[in-house]
Amino acid sequence: MLKGGTIMKEEHVVFLYVRGKKIKLTMKQYNLLTQTQPVNQGNKI
């Protein structure tokens, strides 16, 4: 889980909140993001 961010899962869409910005990702994009980047380095996407 990203530092300072919360994740809301709705159906197949993930809403990622980072520093007040709401980012909409599909599950495919989210899975790619979590696979390619270490989770503990999560303040920048």
C-alpha cells in the first residue's frame, strides 16, 4: 500500500488517492503498477 494513500476498490476499477489527488486505474493497470514497482516506495507513480 502506498504511503499516505488509500485504495478503494470498486468492481474492476481502483481509485488511488495520493496527496489529495484521485487517480482512477483499471485492475490491469493497478496490477502492473504493483508488480513493477516496490510497494514501499510509493510516494511517486
